[in-house]
Amino acid sequence: MDPVFALTLRICFTFLFALAAFHKLRNLASFRYTLSLYELVPESLVGILAAVVVSAEVYIALRMLFSERIALAAAAVLTAYTLAIALNVVRGRTDLDCGCMGPAARTPLSWWLVARNALLVGLLLVLSRPIAARPLAWIDGLSIFGATTLLIACWLAVERLLMLRPETGRAGSGR
């Protein structure tokens, strides 16, 4: 894999995991509550699971820029999130918040989130492949900066659209 592509992805995933951890840490009690609504573990273990999730996100964000090996761990964490979301969508519990970006960014569970996360897992698996050794030139730095800026802007736009989408097909939605 070309180092420009790899570095761009690593910066973007660093941003993603750092932002996710930051939002959860800002209101850990709210994240614990959201996690409890998923009904995946006994209530007595929700606090421990919340701490593990946030710790994993912080660790991944700190390591992502410096190690391609962390991409597999990040893929595993994201796969676990995706399975938890998919399980609750199958249960018909699409009124739940995904909890991805904290309480200020409520995003209901949906198959769109599952598909988005599956795409991200695929990118993380690609990122775990060996990187070609070649020196980076100034144009590479410019490419990395431009591509990273564009990808992060697209990510934030899609996240906002997911938050604002109409909640059709739900009881009490008036539709």
C-alpha cells in the first residue's frame, strides 16, 4: 500500500477514535446509560464495559499514527460495535442512540450505521497491510493534508445527515 494512502487513513482513524472517546468521556454517565439500553451484558457489567470501550478508543487513537498493527485491534473494536448495532436493529430497537459520538450527537440505530461501520472495518483491514517503503515528497504532504481534510469533512457531514434524517416507521413518529 502506498504510504500516502496509509498515512491519510491513519490520520482519519486517529481523528475518528479520538473524537468518539472525547465525546464519551465528556459525559461518561450518559454513555453508560446508552450502553445499558443495548441490553448486551448484565447491568452490573455495564460500567466495566463502558470503561473498556472508552479505554480502547483512547488507546487506538494514541497508537494509530505510529503503528499499522493497531488497525486490526481497531477493526475488532469496530466490528463489536457493528454487531451490537445490528443485533439491536434486528430486535427492532431502532429508537436507541448509537452512542458513537456522545449525547450531543444522537444518532438512531439503523442499517445505514451497520453499512457505514462495515465499510470502516474494511478500510481498517486494508490499512493493516504492509506499507510500501518510499520517501515522501512535499506533494505527498499536500496530498495527505487535502485528502485528510476532505475525508474528515465528509465524515462530519454524513454524521450530521444521519442525526437529522426523518424517523419514519416508528411508533409515535406521526408518519
